[in-house]
Amino acid sequence: MASSGYSAPPPPVFSGEGYSIWAVKMKAYLKTFDLWEVTETGRQPGPLREDPTLAQIKAHSEECAKGFKALSCIHASVSEVIFTRIMACETAKEAWDLLKAEFQGSALSKQMSVLNLRREFEKIMKKYASIHKESSSSNEEGQLNLMSVKKWIVKIMKGCRRLNRYLKSMRGVI
């Protein structure tokens, strides 16, 4: 990499919030140093065959070191509070999977979040429908309830945006 003149920025630091954004940045960071595959798979190179050449010994040593480099990168990219949760992990895959399980959540927890958001949205829609009925019953009250209707529409739009974000983050899970 030194010959290309590229100098990688420091790794993104994860402090417990914004896991999905950190994970994307960290994945790119690890790929920069050819460390993502060992992080994702946890695969270590097999033993050297008998009578290896000097080049084979060097290549094997470099492949073995990738796992430790990846783990070191993950250690360097988390705050001290998060580090205490992964410090017992012996491989980059263990640390990555532990962080993913804790901060991204399981498929079941994501499904539950979607269901809760849908229930909340339905509740808001029912409330809006009742306000709309009340406002259409009398013109004078309708004028007073117009502000309430606008507030509920804003809440509905926010709920739709939240639901949309969750559904986008759930691609491939549901």
C-alpha cells in the first residue's frame, strides 16, 4: 500500500450507539487491509506442509498474523466500555459476532420492533379517524380540531418514516 500513496484513516470508534453505521465503516476499514475475510469467516490457514520453502513460510506467517491484526483493529475501534465486553474474545470473528449480536439484535427482536411500530401506527390512525369524525360533525369544532388533525398527521408521518427505516434495516431478515 505504501507504493500507492494511500494512507488509511484511523478506524471508526464505536461507543455503543449507531452500530449499523459503525459496522459498515469498519467492514470497509478491514477490507482496506485485507482483514475482512478472516473477520467474517474466522478461518485460519492450515499447517505448513513438510519442507516448506522460505516464501511459503513467510506467506503462512502473514496469513496467521491476519487474525491477530483484525482483532487488534476491532479492539482499537471501540471505546473502553465496549472493549470490556469483547476483551475475552480470542478471534476477530468472536469479537465481531458478539458485537453484532448485542447491538444489532436478532431477527426475532427486529421482527418484534416492526410489529410494535405497526401497532403504534394503527393506534395513531384510529385516533386520527376519530378526530376526523368529530371535526366533520360541526364546522365550528372542525376549525378548532384542525390544529389537532395537523399534529396527528405529523405524528403519522414520523411513524411512517420510523417504520420505513426499520424495514430497510430488516432487508433479508424477514
